[in-house]
Amino acid sequence: MNRAIDLAKIYPVVDSKVFSFDDNKDAYQYQWKKHNLGKVVINI
């Protein structure tokens, strides 16, 4: 499966907005309101 992913050049979609750990409530609301494109990142 890893080989197929490498050959197909598949990468996870990550939203450009990064939240700090202290802003985890904002990150949850951001995702809940569907403002994100892909995964939401919380920097620890």
C-alpha cells in the first residue's frame, strides 16, 4: 500500500491554519463550522 501511495503521489490535505494548544477550543469550533480544508493542526 505504501508503494501505491508513493507512486500515485498521494498526500494528506492539511488546512493552512495552525492552532496553538491553548486555542484548542477555537480549533474545534473552526472544524465544526466546516471552515477547514482537510485536517486541522494543533501545535503542542
